[in-house]
Amino acid sequence: MSTIKTGADNFSTYLPILKDKKVGVITNQTGIVTYDSIYHLPDEGQMTHIEAYDRKQLLLVDFLLKNKVAVQKIYAPEHGFRGTADAGELIKDGKDTKTGLPIISLYGNNKKPKQEQLAGIDVMVFDLQDVGARFYTYISSLHYIMEACAENNIPLLVLDRPNPNGSIIDGPLLEKEYTSFVGMHPIPLLHGMTIGEYAQMINGEKWLKNGVQCQLTVIPCLNYDREMPYSLPVKPSPNLPNDQAINLYASLCLFEGTNVSVGRGTEKQFQIYGSPFLPKSDFSFTPVPNFGAKEPMHKDQLCYGEDLTQIKKVSRLELKWLIKAYQTTSDQSKFFNDFFTKLAGTKKLQQQIVAGTSEADIRASWQKDLEAFKAMRKPYLLY
């Protein structure tokens, strides 16, 4: 099998486009360029400041600078440019200590770059690793970048990356009244698209404000199809430490709208779940503050639940753990919180679980919408 090349690795396609342009880059620690020994970087012998990566890997910003691309600014999403901030943590604007470039945070009150923050930029480059779930906020950042680029007449290059859950299309579709930063468009919870394909859908369906469209170019992955397994080279965010967590993320993230912990404050984030309100069992854990969770849910409390670290990879959105936890919690009236509906994108899922609807019947209720979505996304697929 040929090695998958990401859009960032497909640099012979985008470097000529960036020549003599002033460039803004939306990226973080996932924006890695891998190149082989046939490709010689300018001044390759001087590569001393990138200790964290293999000699044949560079962060996109460093790679562009090495290739004499005039990078002006870095725009960082949730978790920051180096990917170290907690979920939802406020990230201030600043300066990248390695390159001296200004960093503009696209989180908190500044999700969409302002006109003055785009001043002097000829072209924007977007390179973030998505995980294929509607509520993973990098695709929400993509929406706002596209909107800002459209309104300011700045072309956008999206460097595509494989979706590690690319073969799964599942879950309820978002209903418009539940639009938020964790769900912006009427797509299923697992959408099965790459970030480049999703950008084409946003543009094609005219989902940007006032129906504006962005001057979009997607730099595709090479040697890739969505059925291929893809192991991420770095953590896409602090609480997705490995392939198992990324595979279980969409199924377990619904617990974030309940009083059940998904293992934040442990080393097994999104691979375990539990709470002090579930029945005592053989498996327990105690969340404590750590990298990526300064104040974890149920901090210093013993939580009972299940360890999913060794289970077989899932190929759909699994509801069985959520249903089981609801049915066995000590006080069902305190199980759900207001965030659950935002995550689910619909009130119906909570209503179905409370009513005791079987998982099979809940799944059946999504099918018509899923078929319509599959038909809608066809024109935008690249692989």
C-alpha cells in the first residue's frame, strides 16, 4: 500500500501558490509536514530549533518559513497553537517564542478573525487535524475562517487530512435551533468527511452568513480513501491521547452533557467512564488535575464505571454505555445537564433515553435523515 500523504505533505502543489504572497496560517501541533530525503530543505543543516520532531518532520509554520514563504501571522484554535490548553480555556493572543510570529487566538470571544486581524494577508492556509465528530470545534473554527475570508476577499487554502473515523456516518442530525460552537450545521454526529470535503460542503450549501462563498482551494491527500485506517502522529487535543480515545470520542463525548466523567483528570481520557453515582463495580478511578484538565469533573472523588481501553474498535456511534449509565445512576433527575442537547443537536435523544426507547429504535429514528445527508454530501467528496 502506498503511504498516505496529507495535504500538508502535498507541498509541491501549494508552495507555488504561496510564492511571493503574505500568508496567514491557521494551525496547531497537528499541522505536521512529512518529507522524504529526496526533498532538501533550504539550510537543512541548520535545523536545530525543532527538537520535538523527526528530522523529516516539521510543523507547517516552520516548514513554510524554511521554504521562504512570507508567513505573517498564526491563528490558533481551541487548545492553542502548541495544543496545550484545556477544553474551553481562554487563550490570549501572543507571540510564538520559536518564530517570533504573532499568534491570534480564535477562541472565546474572537472565534472569527476581525478585519484588522486579517490586514496585510494575501492568502490564508488552514491545516488542522479533525476527528470526524460534529462537536469537535476545529470544524467550527473552519466555518468562521471561511466566512472571514469570504467577507474580506482573501483566498483560503485548506490542507486536507484523513478523517480517522472516516468510514462512519452515524447519529442524529443537528436541528437548526440547537446551533452552537459545538454544532454549527445540519450534519450527523459522525459525518464521515475529511475537513477539506466539509469545507466544500459549507461553501456549496451556502452555510456561511448571508450565503457568501469563500475562494476555496482544497489541497488533497494522496493515496487515501476513507476506509483506510489512519493513526494520528500527534494528539489532536490534550484529552485525545491515542487511537482508542479518538475512535470512542463521539460515543463517549455525549457523557459531557451528563454527570458522568469520561476520564478527564486520568491518563485514559475518552477510554473510560464513571461517576460517584453509578453502582459500585470492579472498575473505579479518581480524577485529579493533570495536563489538559486543571479542574476535572468529580475531582478527588471515587468514580465507578467501565474501562473501554481494550475493547474492539467501534464502527458506529455507540449508545449502550450512555443508556446503561442513565438506567443505573442513583438519581436520574440529575443525570442530564443543558449541554447534552447542544452535543446531541436535538432534544429527541434525551427524551428517547428517558422514555426507555431501545437503542435499536433510537438508531432507526435517524435513518431517513442519514440517507438524505449521504445524498447531499456526494458532490463534495474527494476520496
